[in-house]
Amino acid sequence: RGPLNGNTKVIVNVENTHVHRDLFCRFGSVTVEAHFVSTQKISCMTPPSKVLKRVSVEVSANNVDFSKSYSQFEYTEKMSILRVTPEFGTVDNALEIGVAGMHFENYTSLFCHFGSMVVKAKFVNSTYILCKTPPTQRALVPRNGFSVPVKVSTDGEDESIVDSNVFYTYFNQIQLISLNPTSAFVGGNSTVVVVGESFIDTSFLTCYF
């Protein structure tokens, strides 16, 4: 299964295949080049399709004589990302974030991309997946954060990446330096000034006592 826009890598199990320049896959009536993986596997990228459908998949070593395996590939709607929650976190914590979108499929290989970093995704339903943010290689990020684009793919490689205009922002870990006052009357409701570093101006900023 894969999206209408194509570029899904398909691994085809075959028999007695040898290294050969002329390997082909045919999806319905469209033929594409295939690549040798091993004597029992070849790979090919799906061509685009204008409609949702199932097509037969056959292979050939000469682009004339094709197999008759009756295997099928199903074209599905293209995945898209709408937003991530939360939209930010610290550089050193692996935070599980929710990715909301459309047409997610329960692929065995579903990945989230944070810039150039790739992590496995967990399918929840067709509009929601979960991903753990990878630690950034930057030990210290600017005060205004370091943003990376969030994308999804079905094989962890560039060919199947679904682009989006959604970003996740890394911030430095908040550091607590001092409190004033350090004690108060029983009953609470006292104002405490917290001095520290790397605070973020956000509605999620919370003090825990």
C-alpha cells in the first residue's frame, strides 16, 4: 500500500535473480526500473496514480517477459500533517508528541522526521500518530529555540517523505537558580519570584510545589 503521489519503495520477493542492469517492475500498465537487492529480492519505486485503486505487480529481467504472480499494490490517499502537540520541548528529553493529520495508514514501517533525524512512529488511527522526539545534536540552542520541520514517511527514506509546514522547536533545559521568598504562611496564595535560566514565554509555563 502507498499514496497516490507514488515514490513508495516496494520490495518484491523473487526467485533466482542475478545482478542485472535490466530489471523492471510493472504496476498495472506502468513500468518502472527495479534495483537488485539480493538473489531473492528486488526493489522499485511506485509510479504516481490519479485514482485510488489496486494494481497488479509483476517483474521482468528484459522489459518484455513479465512474471504472472498476481501480486497487488493498493494506492491510498496521501498522508498529511496538520499540527503537533506539544510544539516544543527541551534538547535532552525524549518527549512523546502527538501528530495530527489525515490519511495515516497502519504501515509496519511508519516514521517521523525531525529535520534530518528519523524515529519510529506509533499508529493510533487515520488522523493521529505518536512519535518520540530524538535528542538534538546541539548541546545548547539559541534563546528563541531551534526549530526543525516535522515530516512523516513510510520507509524512513527521502523518497516517501510527506512534506508539511509544521515545526517542532527545541529549547534549552530550564534551570532554577533561586526563590524569593523561600517560605510562606500555611494556606498558600503567596507570590513567589522564581529566578532561573531558559524560561519560555508560553501558556504552558507552570510552577510545581
